[in-house]
Amino acid sequence: MADKDQTHVFDNPRNVKRVIWALYALCGTSALLDFVIHRHVDHPWESTVFFYCIYGFVACVLLVLAAKEMRKVLMRDEDYYEKDAD
Amino acid sequence: MGSFLTMGATAPFVIFLAGAILATATRGHIRSVIMLAVPLVGAYNLYSMPDGFVMIGMLFDYRFDILRLDKLSLLFGYLFHLAAFLGIVFSLHLRDTTQHVSGLLYAGSALGAVFAGDLITLFVFWELLAVTSAFLILARRTERARRAAMRYLIIQVLSGVILLAGALIWIDAVGNTDFGQIGLHDPATAKGLGSWLIFIAFGIKCCFPMLHNWLTDAYPEATPTGTVFLSAFTTKVAVYALARSYAGTEILVYIGATMAMFPIFFAVIENDLRRVLAYSLINQVGFMVCGIGIGTALAVNGAVSHAFNDVVFKGLLFMSMGAVLYRTNKINGSELGGLYKSMPWTTGFCIVGAASISAFPLFSGFVSKSMVMVAALEHGYSWVWLALLFASAGVFHHAGIKIPFFAFFAHDSGIRCKEAPLNMLIAMGLSAAICIFNGSYPWVLYSMLPFPVEYAPYTWAHVLTQSQLLFFSALAFCWLKLSGIYPPELPSVNIDAEVVYRKLFPALIRGTGGVIAAVDGAVRMATLRMLDGCIREIRRHHGPEGFMAKTLHLSSMVFWVVAALAFVLVLNFAHF
């Protein structure tokens, strides 16, 4: 097709970098706002500084690492269930 | 259509049934108009019903409460009309009568179930849900889909049979057929047994852990449009049924938290992107089940409003992946990527769905999911709250980032296709608009909830904490991806609880079948050999050459008689 040669926004690695930097900026700003905005807390754990930042980051890393380990036990070929179905 | 309106209010499923019959008889644009009119007429019909409206049917001496209108059933009623409308718009390009008709009948069955006032009526629609929806999987018309549809049907019908058994025991014990609060009772009593059986039947349709694989097995095998319908109705009918009969049942808090947690691990390593969404559907239903288990006004409001939002944003995500499958014939993350170049609108709508399911501020998940989480904290379920928070970060990870990233961005797969058909784009656009509207202006949705809402979603603290959670989850994804730790998308199957009935049972049956066949063969052989021996013996004596069958000459006969007489005479001599 004609548009195969057309360059798109993320074909330029600089634009990808920009997105990543924007994410760093958002993370930094939201973390700093922890000192500015008084958070109403329902639970003592919540009052820890950067609680949600740390929890979000750690939860996702643990999730991915655990899922990677799970793969070693659970992963099979694509035709695992079809193999002896007939 | 007019006749339904002039008749006054009618049961909602009747309108969908009539629409399905008309759709069978028509083609092309006329059918499209009829199908679009069905949910609109249905919604007006619902709107025209007075509060507390009840419709009763009689069969012989039995009374059926065909329609019971209250805030809870009305909310799900409107939701299902909306979902049906969006699903129909999404499937207008099809020329497939099977899918159109079964889609309408399936939506109608869901409406029949939520408006049912007694357990027997509920059972009838419960089974109709199973039968009508199976055609949306069969319509894929592949051997793989046919097998998945059969497995799906067996489990769904099993749920119906358990419901019927439980309902009959329950009705006998309590003396009425009312579909109302049931709760769990001591299973040693008849009442308790009934309550547990009904609970399990609801649990199967609701995807309780270990009973959940029918969904992840069948939904990804359905047609691109079929999955959009499937994702809206069956599980939400089950959520409604739990809210109606088991609100405040504590075990549901833990079941819900488990449901919210475990599917996200499978979603991270799953390659089929519609199966990723199927796992994330269970994860979202987990939040609802948890809310129902807590059972307070805030928690049930949260569960029900989240069901509403989930139908729209999960439908939207399934639509975007359906559009990808429709255009590229591929759905595995390992084969896709870079589609934002060919399908920019679909990409945009998918991102709105992803933001909504991740509960970004201003998107619909933000205003409903947090109600359940606040309720969990208020009632001292600290660990459950932590689990739900983990699941919130996880859902952003697999549904919010993984789905759009691997389909539309990641590495360029080189696939260049057309943008989704116009009707699909309209359906996605409408869904996206509803996601943003409910997220930014939740008060319309809040006014429809079963209990008065005192919850304020937009506080500085809530906006900030949720943003922090999501931004840092994204940061984790970014870091894992850039450092190469993130597991690549691989063509594979991951074993789940379904291995029991898809692998172990068949193997067991084959194994025991072998033993039975061997014993059976040996017994048959021995019996045959014995019979053969008997026949040979009989043949020897009575066969043509046999002694007993020999024909003798008359004179020899006389000779033997005389000989016998002579023998007797000799004996007589001996006597004297």
C-alpha cells in the first residue's frame, strides 16, 4: 500500500523519547504534589509519603516478574489442547 | 413497531423476540432499521413503565412474575438496552442472519432474566442466555470455535441445571418462588442446600475462581462482533443476580478479591489480545463481586455502577480488538503492532477504553471502582483493599497499556490495512463518548443507582492518589520494557483450571476406557468361546452328521425294538 513508505509519528525515535520524558515529568510532578496536597487518609498505610507511587511501581514489577516465573510452569505449545483432541 | 407502544407497556424481552423474528424475515437496510429500532423502542417501553410496575403470567395454576420493576432491575434494564444498541451498531456491516438474530435473542434473554420476579422465570431466561449466545461462537464457523461453543454450552447449561435444582429445593423449603434476598444458610438443611446450589449456579456464570475458564475459553473464539455482545450480558446478569440475592454475604468479599487478583497474572503472559481482555473482564467482575459481598449502600452502589461502566468500556475494548481482527485476521500480540498507522481512529477509541478501565480521572472507571475500595477500607478489609489496589495497578498494566501497546504500537508488524468500517467506528465513538461522559459527569449514573449516593469521586486526594498509582505503573512498564525484562509476546497456550476438563478428564476417560474395553473384550471372548463350544457339541449330536439326527431304516428300528424286548425278557428270566 502507498502509505507504507509514509513516515508516522513514532517512526521518529525522538518522538518516542519525548513520550517517555513526558511520563517521567508526570511521575515527578505527581510525586511532588504529595507534599502540597493534604491527602485525606482512610488507612494508616496510606499516610506514608509516596505510598501510592511506590505501591504502583512495586506492584507492577512484582506482577510481571511473577507472571514470567508462571510462564515456566504454565506455558505450552499453541496446539496443546488440540493435539490429542481427535 | 407501533403496536407495541399502543398496547402500553410490554415485557422487554418480547420486543427483542419480535425484533428477532422480523430480522429473520428481512434483509439489508430494512433489517438494519428494525434492529436499531428494537433497543430504542425497548428503552422507551421501559421509560413508560410506572415505578414498581409488575407483570404476572399464568400457566395452568402457576403464577410467574415476568416483570418486576425496581431501581436495581431498571438500571440493568437500561444498561442492557444500551449495550444491545451499541452491539447492533457495531455489527451492522454483517450479512449474517445467525449473528443478528442470536444477538437480539441473547440481549432479550438477559432482559428477561433481570426483570424476572421469581426463580422459575429466572431459570428459563438463564438457560435461554446459554443457548442463544452459543450461536455467536458457532458463527465463527471454524472447528476450533465449534468445540469451544460446545464446551461453553455444556458449562452454561450445567449452571442452569444446578440453578433449577437449587431453586426447587429452596422453593420447597421456604414456601415461595420469590427471586429476592437468599443469603447462605447451613448446608445441612434443605433451605441451606438450596441456597448453596443457587449460589454455585450464579457463581459459574459470574466466573468464580476455578469456575471461570468457560469465559476465557469461549469468548476469544467468538466472532469479532459476537464477543462484544457476549462481554455485556452473561456475567452482568450473574452480578445482578448476586446483588439481588446475596448482598452482604461475606465470602463474596474474598471471592471477589481473588477474582480481581489472579487473572491479571494470566493476562500479562497471554498472547491472544481478546483472551487478555477476557481475563481482565473477570478481574473487573471481581471488584463488583467484592462490593456485593461488603453489602453496604456505598459498596453495592459501587458494584452496580461499575457493572454499568464496565459493560461500556469493556465492550469498547472488545470492539477495538474485534475491528483489528476483522481487518487483519490476526489477534495475537506477537503478530500485531504498528496499527496506529492504518487504524488511527480505532487506536484513539481503544485508548479511551483503556483509560476508562484503568480508572484515569475523567474516565468512567474512576467514578465507580473507587466506591468499592473505599467501602472495603471503611469496613476494615485492609488486606482486601491492598489486593484491590494491586489489581487496579495490574489492570492498567495489562488492559490499559498492553492492549493498545501491542496492537497499535510496539514494533511495526508491517501490516497495512483499512480503517475499521464506519458502523464500527460509530459504535466505538459512541462508547468512548459514554465513557468520558460518565467519568466527567457521573451524577446521571449516580441518580440511577439503587441507593442514594453520598460519595464524591472528585476530591484532590482521590485524583492525586489514583494518578500516582497509574503514572508509576506506567513507569514500571516503561522500565521493564526498556531493560528487556518484560516478557515478550509468544505464540503459546497457558495452562489454567480448564486443563482439568480439557486434558485430564479426556485422558482419564481414555485411560479407564482402555481398561474397561480390555475387560469387556475378554468377557465377550470367553462367552463367545463357551457358546461356540456348546454349539459345536450340539452340532456333533444333532447336526446332519450327528448321532441323534441319523435317519434309520424302519427294519433296523424294528430290530432294535425286538432287541430291547429280548433284553427285557432276559431280565425277566433272571428275575424268576
